[in-house]
Amino acid sequence: DAKTTQPPSMDCAEGRAANLPCNHSTISGNEYVYWYRQIHSQGPQYIIHGLKNNETNEMASLIITEDRKSSTLILPHATLRDTAVYYCIVRFPRGGSQGNLIFGKGTKLSVKP
Amino acid sequence: NAGVTQTPKFQVLKTGQSMTLQCAQDMNHNSMYWYRQDPGMGLRLIYYSASEGTTDKGEVPNGYNVSRLNKREFSLRLESAAPSQTSVYFCASESNTEAFFGQGTRLTVV
């Protein structure tokens, strides 16, 4: 069973904020929320991750609800180059059998001029 | 610093042929992964390796074998290729915080 649920597609106007939702209602206490994106058949690229506090880096912000059952990835000023498939992943950190990096179907974000 | 390097980038095989996809990373990561991606779909995990000398099955391991002979290299072998294995294959290695992916190998089995 999928650990996360994401809308299959979203549109965003260039220059506007893109808000990508992710539901993870069965997340356990020690699991993190990770976001990756894949731009047109390239290898996926790490964006950000968090446990329960909101996180921000140079690429995006991650807002996790207080009950941790959902989160939102925010691209503050989307550009055409942000058009990609965005994957929300819930997992234990590090490698090993507990920390497999399993991708779902993601959200295809289309940024339009 | 090359990151994750996959070879070859493109390959065409005949049904029944065998081949090995090579992956090497120079970031001293313990964890490495092999994925396949079919058109319009997300990545599916084939095998992973938590450390040198250890490997475990992922979501779709049938028809594949892997080898993690040292920390740098994690190879994926198709013993008898089938058309259903036509796909793009990605290798990745992971630090404590993020995974780094290679550019992919586009494999066609005819």
C-alpha cells in the first residue's frame, strides 16, 4: 500500500508560488517526509526533507502539519524550469531495510507562462 | 567529483542476451540503489544495498541480479533479457540526507 497520496497533476503560473500537497496519514513517529523531483527523464533530484518542524532551503519550503498526517512543498516563485514530477516520500532516514527509498507516482507540475 | 556514473548510457539487446549495467559513486556512500522507470510511470526499486557486501530485493527484483563488490560499485545484471525489461534504469547512492542519481541507462530489448 502506498504511504503517500499526491494529486496526479497541477498547474502553476510562472512567478507564482507552487503549493504541492501530500497526504501521509499512516506516518509513524520516526519517519521523515522527503521530497524529490524529476525533470524530464533525468535522474531525480533531492529537494528537502523534514520530521515535524517546517524546513526551508534555497530550493523550497516544507510545511508539515502538527499531526504530521500531511505536508506541503512550496516553491515560492515558480519558473518554467520547475516543470517536473514531484515525489513525496515517507521513510526512515538512512539506508538499510528500514530506510528504503520508494517512489510513488508523484505530481506532475506544469509551470505555465 | 563525478557523483554517480552509469555505463552504458544506451544499449540494445536481443531477447535472451545477458548484460551488466555498471554504476559507480565517488562520494563514499554506504547505500546504493537500482531502479527502473517505464514510460509515464514512477521509479520502481529493483534492488538496494545498505553497505558493501550486502544486497536486498526491492519492489521488482525478478529477472535481475546485483553485486556490491566494494563500496564504490553496484552492478545490475540481466541474465536473460526479455522485452519486458525494456526500460530506463537509474542507479543512486545516498548520504545521510539525500540520494544522488546517475543519468540513466536506456535499455531496449528486441
